[in-house]
Amino acid sequence: MITLYGFGRIFPEGHGETKDLRAQWALEETGLPYRVHALDHTAGELDGEAFSRISPFHQAPVIDDDGFIVAESAAVVLYLAEKAGKLIPGDFQGRTRVVQWCFAATSTVEQTLVCLDLIGMFDHDKAAHKVTAEVRKIADRWLRDVERRLEGREWIACDAFTAADIMLASVLRGVRKTDLLAPYPRTQAYYARAMARPAWQRTLGLYAERLGANLDDIR
């Protein structure tokens, strides 16, 4: 039985924004049996000695598959895909294409979007407006390339929905409350398709229940 270490209690501003959603989405898509070990972030459980033994950077998600520990959301999603034989093609080149787009989501697109998020969170006096404008230009560059990749395609890496779509759609979800996607209709449609998947809807419902949050507030 796989144990998913995810959030059980977190500060309200973090509701719906945590990366354990990616791992649980992959579990729901694959149908692998699992249980959730709910962590109390507000009580400092992620910084505790027990969790530090399985999470190199004191972050969630982590999975424990009968003693085999995997941390980092992209690594977890890819591991689950490989284990289940779902969300990833069987051929070497197909698998490589999925891995490529998982890296693209987390190493290229997400890093720039996270910068914008951090500026918004901590630059209360808006002193960094020039930095914000420049980072937005970089974000637009990545999003234009995603838009171009999606021309004539339903999913980002392969014809079928894969682990790469879990990662990229999760990254795009981080800017769902902004106007960044407005100029990119194919990317908006792609994001909507991913969010409409039954496994994602189950994941969001289970997450809201676990945190005691209002589902509408975290969509």
C-alpha cells in the first residue's frame, strides 16, 4: 500500500496551492491503492525529526511504497506512472518525451511563475514593479511556447493524457487567478480539459475534505 504524505492542516492562504495535489491526482488517475498520512504544517510537523528522515527538504509530497521513499512532486508522479504502467507510454522515446515535459513544467515554466507569486506575496510596497514587469515578459515567453506546442494537440507530450499533463496543468493552476493565460486560448482550453478530468475532481474533493476547506474556495 502506498502512503502519501500530504497536508492535513495548513495555513488558510495555502489551501489549494500545495504540491501534494499533483501526487494525489496521479494516484487517482492510475487507480493505485493508497492512504494519506495527513501532516500538520501549522504545528511544524514538516520540520520534525520523523519527517526529515524521509523528505530531504522538509516538503510534501512524499510517498512511501512499502519502504521505498520518493520525494519531489515530479519524481513522485513519474514513479506512480511507471509503477502503474499508465500516464506514460511504453516505448523509450515516448517515455522520454513525457519526462522532457515534466522537466519543462517544473524547471522552466514553474520557476518564472513562482517568482511572480513571491513578488506578489512579499513586495507589499510594490517597489519591485520593474522586476515584476520583466519577469512577466519571461513568463509570456514560456507561455507563448506552450501555446505553440499545443497547436493541433490535445495534450502536451503525447496524444494521450500523461504524467506531463499532470505536472504542467498543476503549474498553470498556480496562475489561475491572474490574467497571464488570457492571451493564450489553446493553453486555456488545455488547462480546462485537464481540470475537467474526473480524477482531478476527485482529488480536489478529497483534498478539501482532508483540510476542512470549502471546495469552491480552492478550485
